[in-house]
Amino acid sequence: MKCKRIAIILVLFFAVSSILSTSAFARASSQIMYYDASLSLQRDGDLKVSFYITTVRAMDTLGASSIAIQRYSNSSWITEFTFTPLNNPEIQSSNKSNYSKSVTYTPMYSNATYRAVTNFSAKSGSQTSTAQATTEQVTT
């Protein structure tokens, strides 16, 4: 009975150890150290999305690959507008290890609940790291 308990404990120990070492490797392989995004309602009724990203070293390109402004409607989130580097090049930068930016959007509806989903990207050579942050909800 005692040997069986020891065997079970050892199996659990090795299982947890392998999971933790895999998670540590996944974190260590990412170039992104920290990222965050927030959404606020401005006095004029516009929505302001602010984001920040920091990496382990200077990247070729760094910032948001997209920022989706979503409105809650009929029990689901509808993307109303998407900022991309094509229509807003200022959401990305180059040769930096950290970057922050804010963009504003005029919502199509009043008395509606909005959020922003920001996709982050950090590229250095052929290596790209990505992350995603969803902001808190704001009602217009």
C-alpha cells in the first residue's frame, strides 16, 4: 500500500515537472515580455484604445498587427472596425524594444457596449512572436 502511494506521487511529480518545463520553454521562446491594451470613452464620445508592448530586444517590427473595435449585439461581439498597419501605419514601429500608441474611433452607435481586441506582433528576422489582449468593456 505504501509503495503504491509512493509510485503515484512519483508519477504525479514527473507529470507536473514535464508540464512546468514545457511551459517555461514556451515562455522563454517568446520575444514578448509584456503587453497590455485598454479602452476608454473620451468626452467627445470617441473610443480611445491605448496599447503597450515590450520585448527582450529591439525588433525589426513591433506593435499591433490589428485592433478590432467590437460592439456587443444580440448576445455576440460584432467587429465594427479594424485598425491595421495598412490603414493606420502608426500602430507599428521598427527597431525598438518597446512601443506604445493610442488610436481613436468614433462609434457608430450610442448606448452600446464596446471592447477592443488587440493582436500584438514582434518580428525579428524570420522569428515572429504574437499575443492578444481584450480590453474591458465600455458603454457609449
